[in-house]
Amino acid sequence: MLNLPQPIVTFLCSTVVRDRFPAYLQISKDGALLAFGGDCDRYGLNPLTLHNLVDEQIFFLAGLLPLEESALHIPFLQIEEDIIAEVHLFAEQEQDWVLLFDATTENAKHVLIQQKVNDLSLLRRKQAKSLSQWMDAETVAENILDIRPAGEQKLLTILVIKCCSISGLETPTPTTNPLRELDAYLSTISPLILDEGGLIHQSIGNSIVAVFGALPSTQDASQQAIAASIRILDTFQDQSSHQHAATQCALVVTTGTVTVGLLQVGFGKTLTVMGQPMDIAVNLNEISQAGTLIIDKQTFDRLDQRQRCFVPTSLAENTMVDLPSLYSYQKS
Amino acid sequence: MLQKKICMVGAFATGKTSLIARYVQGIYSDKYQTTVGVKIDKKMVSVEGEDLTLILWDIHGEDEFQKIRMSYLRGSAAYILVVDGTRRDTLGTVFHLQAKVEDTIGKVPFITIFNKYDLSQDWEIGEEDLEELSQRQWLYCMGSARTGLGVEECFTQLAQLMI
């Protein structure tokens, strides 16, 4: 056993393993229970009858056996009211094995963390929804958005996302609806931006502009924007491979000082962000390719270990003057 | 007795656990308790004269930290996609998950339930969303684990598709 001395092995067996109340089942490839042992009672695995079909006795195994893969791991499985088991299933040539350990304590720790994450995520969503409904209230802008309605200079990170592959933009056909396609993009992108502390600023044509740093946060706005961008890229890549859809985005992130404030538009006020970082992001986004993430030097300089995922680039079609150094995301 | 495995799939906090609690035990709690891992329950039903044991896999919701392991769905005879009607983005999650599930276990019956229908003032699902489901030829129903609306019918409809 990993070249461990016998006293260590004995110690591990008598403490680490024993304290987790192991139980096992040995099952033939035709589903009959060949043997069982350990603390089966703890997991409600009783009564058990040898040579009878196992999935008629242990209902969570229905459909899982015989194993198609060499092993299957279920970290937390609740079969009894108060007991959570960690379940390992592994295959041998003539039989399958099922091994159970008590994971109740471990599960409780995970639940505590996950509960907080989910609660915060729901809360943030609720707040963002309220914000968009009350954007015209200056007190909200001042107190929640952390900006002065009359305008001020702020260091923000801008993320512009072009939704590529929207079909029927020029000549809609009965089978295409560009607005619905854009809506689907927005539904996918919005929660990812909100999750990372961004604020959807506006949509221009088939591009969406988000700002990071307007909502109060302890995290660096550039890092939040990059985290959101990578999640967006991954999500669309995943969707393309599973749904065989051609949905893709082109993303540009810039960071710098912009003028931000509230501007009267029509009957309400809207958040306004002006400045070179915004212009650069929008213009670069126009010419960037689907599936790419381009960032400027200011954003790059503010990244930590994620800098390794970016390489210097120059856009082939780039005709812009006074352009900062650019970096392109390379998935490792 | 015939056993059928049904998996509940969807984003976090859509009400998968509550729907099962309502269906199996007839109870509901307003307190949101996240699921980590898998909870298994069962219910005996009689569908068109045939006795069935439904083995219900309540799989944790998909989010950034917990991705659904598709191996959990092995051996499923059907699945239920759960959408929180007050969070429209959870519909996007089930579109994404359904494709992954079908890639893993192939075509088996499934139904989409729009849960929390009792929260009409927060409802975010529009006619065009339902139209999209119809275009995809997906079965769907409105439901509420809190009031029990549509829950029994949803499971019964799915059970009928399995036999």
C-alpha cells in the first residue's frame, strides 16, 4: 500500500477507515448479490438476501449496474433520512463492487458553504433586478452604484460582448427571429455578468456593454470582468459542442478612467459612461472575431496568475490609431 | 414490481427537492435548503393498471461550483427539467442541460415544469418562451411545490410516457 509501513496501514485502517463506517456489496454482472459486509445497517441496507437481484433490494442501484465504466463515484448520496454516504462503484471482470462510507459530516460542511453561495447569488440577482427597476432614482445611484449622479471620473473596467452568428439580421425568414436569438444570448450572458459583480450597462445593436467597478465590491474590477468573460466563452463553447449550435461571442475588455454619471434620457435617467476605454472597447469589438477575448494593457497589468493565459496580439484588421498594447486569451 | 428511475435536473434553487417532497410526502417548507450531492426517494404508483416504483433522484442544482455529473443519470427511464418561473435564466440552464442529458442517456421521455407558479407577481416566463418549448416539441406544465398545483399531474404524465 503505497510503500507505507505496516503500523501506518494498521493505524489508517483502525482510525480513518473505521470511523467512516465502511460497507460493501459484491454483485455479479447479472445483478445478483454475491456478498455483503461492513456496516450495511447504517445505510439502511437491510434485509439483504444473497443471490437475489440487488436492484430489487437496494433501489439506488437500479439502472447503475452492471457498470459500463471502470468506476463511478457519488460523493454524497442520501438514502437514509440522516445519513449521507460516499459511494464508490468499481468493476472487475466477473463482478462489480459497491463501497460505502459515511460522509454525513463532510456533507454538512459542504452544505453550509453551498447554502451561503446560493443565498448570496439569489440575493445579488434580486438586488440587480431592483437596481434596473430603480435606476432613475438618484439616491440609488449614489448609495448603491457608488457614483455621483452629477458625474465623476472613475476607474472602471468595460466589457463589450458581440453576439455573433445571429441569423436573419438583414433578411429575416420565417425560421429566423434575430430578436429572439439576441434575447437567448442575453439570458445566457446576464447571470454570468451579475455573478461576477458586473452591471449590464446597455445593448448596442447586437453587442452588450457591461461595466465592472460601478457596484461596490472588494474584488478588482478587471479580474471580475475577466472571470465573467472566460465563463461566457466557456458557456458558449459548451453549448456549441452539446447543442451543435453556432452561438459564439467576441469579447473585448478595457480598463481606465471614464466619466460616469446619470443623464436624463426621455422621461428617465440612465447610467452614462464616457471615455477612451469605452471607445476603444466598442471599436475593437467591431472588428474582433467570434470566440476571442481581447484585453488592453491596463486590464492585463491588473491580472494576477491569469496573465499566463494571455499573449500579446495585434488585430489584423486594426486601423485604429493610438491603440494600447493588446492581449488575446489562450485557453490552456 | 417494475422500477423506473426518474432524475430531477435544473439550476439551483428551482425547487427540485420541494417538488419531490410535495409529491412523495405531501409536504412543503418555505425554507430554502440547498442540496449537495444526490437525494433518493421512491414512490409507488399505479399507472393505467400497472404498478410502478418510481425511484426519484433529486440531483443538486447546477451552478458555478456544482456541475451535474452526467453519470448520475445512467439508467434513467425519464427525467424532469425544473425551471424557476421567477428566474428566466433558469430556462436557459435547462436548455443547456437537456442537450447534455440527451447526449449521455439518449432520447427518453422528459417533461419541463415551471415551478413557483404561485408567485405570479414575480413571473418572468413569457408567451414567447412557451412558444419556444412548443417549437422544440417539449412537454411542459406549470406547477407549484408550495400549493401542490400541477405536481401530481406532472409526475403522472411522465409515468404514463414510461409504460
